[in-house]
Amino acid sequence: MGIMYDVTGNLTLHGVTKGITFPAEIKIDGDTLTTTAEFTINRSEWGVSYPGLADDAIRENVLLFFDVKAKPAS
């Protein structure tokens, strides 16, 4: 199991860049770094808008998640 960290950086979406912080699990095993994260953003803060319909399933909050495995370049 990895260690949980708060990761801070810039997210550019739809031409808008904003600073964000999200929790991520980071694990280093030998020369391999693995990180996973799951968090939500409000899409309207990045200028992504859709008025929707009366019973539309499109929500303001969007779930983002990733699972990355990285090794140094050879």
C-alpha cells in the first residue's frame, strides 16, 4: 500500500487553467512509481457549460480518476 499525499498543480481544461489540490496514493517499488487518485471538479469553473434538459443526467460535478504507472526512460 502506498502513502496518501495531497497533490497540487494546474489543470487546464477547455482553455482554462486553474490550480487544484487532490488526494492521491503514491507508491514507489524499485524503479516503478504508481499513483492513483479519484476526485471531483465543478466543470462550470472551467467554462464547460451545458444547460441540459429537465431530466438530464449531466451534472455540474465531474468525477476524475487515474491510475498511472511510471518507470524511468531507458
